[in-house]
Amino acid sequence: MTLLRVNNLKVHFPVKGGFFKRVVGHVKAVDDVSFELQAGETYGLVGESGSGKSTTGKAIMGLNKITSGEVHFGGKDLASLSRSEFKPYKKDIQMIFQDPYSSLNPKKRLIDIISEPIRNFERMSPTEERRMVQEYLSKVGLPSDAIFKYPHEFSGGQRQRIGIARALTLKPKLIIADEPVSALDVSVQAQVLNFLQDLQKEFNLTYLFIGHDLGVIRHMCTRMGVMYRGRLVEEGTSDEIYENPQHIYTKRLIAAIPDIRPEYREQSVNFRRDVAKEYKESYNTYFDKDGRAFDLQPVSNTHRVALP
């Protein structure tokens, strides 16, 4: 069952200049993006900084104003709703942010941070609220007596778990995870990723997982879309894209992944050299004269690539 369907999404930000600060152009942060999420799956959006992946996630959440396009969720086009009409749907769509510290109010204790979302939708007695917060802290592996502590008293990995607990309180159907492990030490990343997978099974969650690390995306996601300059340039199953990339930008992302295994070192070096050569010689094959990616074309039942 399709839970989320994004059609021709565009998010353009005005550029102002001159003495009177008139609009002189637009930054096309997201430029005609379409994809679907099935209930219970993890779909990845991957790309370098500035590719538009985080802007896409925030637009779905209602944090970025949509210029045009459709975001269908629960039978409604969220892009056509006013702020007040959109509010009930925020209960079913929650977000885990990239920086686990800046997304938590340093002046509030955990009991207030985690219970804040539910206070917007339900009324609870202080006793019920405390019990609820302790329950979700337990689910993310933190002690129940942590409810009276502040964010600075926890490590980076623990703060990210607090952010996850806050996202779970409303029992959402969809969680948008915006680079949830990029600010964490490598030793902690695997713990958080495996923990997110365990929560997905327990709560039957659907994830839109945003990141720049193809290795992490492949580990987490069944399907993925590769974004470049606000557009999708390739989409398919994670294994399909990783093992048989078709677009030059996808190849460059894969070539940038270091391989420290001695037996593959020469193969990796040769692959990076071939990709660099192909990019230099065949740029116009993959992009139009304005550097804009073409529309996606099917190359198999599950694989689409932006080619003319």
C-alpha cells in the first residue's frame, strides 16, 4: 500500500537584490521531484550537500513552503492544505533531525522535551505524562530517572535517542530521518542505525531516510533515489543502484567511497579513474546545456535513470 506519493514537487527560494531588495531570481532547491513510499519500507534520498534532499523532507513536513506539486498522504494532498488544516497530519508524520543537540531545547528537561508533541494533540494528567515519557525513554534504552535531566548531560548518541523518543510519542506512520547519524561518531552510528531498524519492526514504521553516505543508505533502505541539484537522477533498489549505477553522478558518489581492503584497492582506483574520465568526456550525455538533469527514464521494472 502506498503511504506517501510525491508528484512534481518544486521548492524555489527567491533571491533578492538591489537597493529595494526586489526578487531578481530563484534558487531551485527542489525542481520537479516525484517518488513513492510503500507502508513499512525504508526509502532513501541520497546526495551531496545542497542537492535538495533535506529541503524535500522539510517540505513534506510542512517546514518549507512548497512552490508547486503534490504531496499525497492519507488520501489528502498536503501541499494544498493551510497551516491549520495541515496540523492533524503532523501527528502521523514526525522528523528526526541531523544535529541531536541543536534540535533539543537546552533549557528544558527531558520530561518536557519528549511530552511536548503530545501536549499539542492530547490532554494528560502529570502522572500519565510522566509514565508515558518514562515508557518511551525505556524503549530507546535510557533510564527512567533521566526525565529530570537536561540535554547537555547526555552524549551525542544518547541525545539522538532522545530525539527518536520524541518522534515516537505520537505513534506516527511516517518518520523522516534527516541524516540522523552524520553528527555521531562512527562507533555510535551502527548502534543508532540498528536501533532504528528494531523500532521499525516493533512499531511498523515507514522511514524516509535522508543522507549523503551511500553505505549507510544501502544498509538501511530497500529503495533509494539519488538527488543532484534539486532533481532525481537515478532511482531503484539499493542493491541495484550500488552494484549497477547508470548515471555518472551516482558513479561519482560510489567512487568516493573508500575501500581499504587490499584485494580491491587496484579495482577501486581503476573505477575512480574510469568515472573521472567518463564525467569529463560525456557530461552532455547526462545533463542539458544548463546543467540540469533530464527526466527519469525506466531501464528496468525497478530502475529509472535521468537520461535524454
